[in-house]
Amino acid sequence: MKKINIESWGRKDIYHFYRDVDVPQYNMTLELDVTHFYQAVKSKKLSFYLSMMFIVMNELNHIENFRYRFIGQEPYLMEKTHPSYTEKIGDSDLFKIVTVDMTDNLESFVDHAKRVSDAQGSRFVDLDQESRQDLVYITTFPWAFFSQVSHAHNIDKYDAIPRLIWGKFKKVGDQLMMPLGVQAHHAFADGMHVGMFIQNVQEALNRF
């Protein structure tokens, strides 16, 4: 990671404006067309959840603004970020939080994530892993198509970890549309960056 020189930073004024507002994190809910991606993933017999996770994390890491974090209330740029995601535990109504490092390709990531999850068993969370700042929090809501979302979190203006959530598909004509919620810290990422992220994810899904 690299500490940001605020005085020479192009975002200096925006950063100072938003870093100390009471709630600098904002949420946006958008829709993705997952028709082609869903069919391709199923034909490869891969987990849709983990495959989608790889796609969104890969595109998120390509946009520098989503890799900024606060360390000791100072801005740093992470070299790469990694998913910390919820996963249902067997047939129970319980879930756990699994943290894995990104790998270079989809198949190795899915395999790695499954092995980490299996090793964790039914333990809820590894707090040492969860304390990392190079994470992105990810969850899913497969029971319904949503148009608005919020996340459980402490009121902490220096929490800049993005949060992503996607939900159940909705059939629109021949398309499968899926909601995606994105939470970001406004000192680091603006609406334009969320827009870039969504466009890049959609393009990645289309060419998968």
C-alpha cells in the first residue's frame, strides 16, 4: 500500500470536503443484464455467486478510487483488494463470513474460495482476517429482486471499505436482470466512478 500525498493529490479539495461529513458513505442500486453470464457459468458448472464475485472484484480493482482506504485516519492506496463475503452454512439458517485473496483467473479463484470455506467450517468469522483494510464486503440476497438496500455498520466516517450486494434475477423479456447495490466513501469515489464500475462489469459479463 502507498500513503497518499494529499497536497499534490488531484482529489485534495473533494477529499477534504467529504472526509469529515457525518455519513460520507453512499449507496446506489443498479441493474445488470446477467443473461449471457448466467448461461455461460452454468455451462461450465461453476458457482454463480463465486463467479460473479470474481468479475466484480476484478473490475473494482481496475478503478483506483475503490482501492483507497483510511489507515490511522490517513488516506492510503491499496495495491489490490480482496473479497470478504457471506456464505450460508449447510442447510441451516446461519451464515459465515469468508475472506479470500484474489487470484489471476476465475477457475483458480473459485477453487481457492471453496477450499478456504471448507477449512473454515461453520466458524462465523476469522477476526484477524476481517480486520484487514484491503477488503471489499460482499453479500447476496437471492430471495427477491430489490431496488434499495442498506448495510449494518458502525457510524465511522473513516470506514472506506466498499460494500457490494446482488439479488434475485428478474425476467424482462428474454433478459435476466439482477440488482446490484454499491456502497462507497465519497471522499474517494464519486458517482462517475460507480458508473464506470457498472459499465465495466456489464461489459465483462457480456464477453464472458
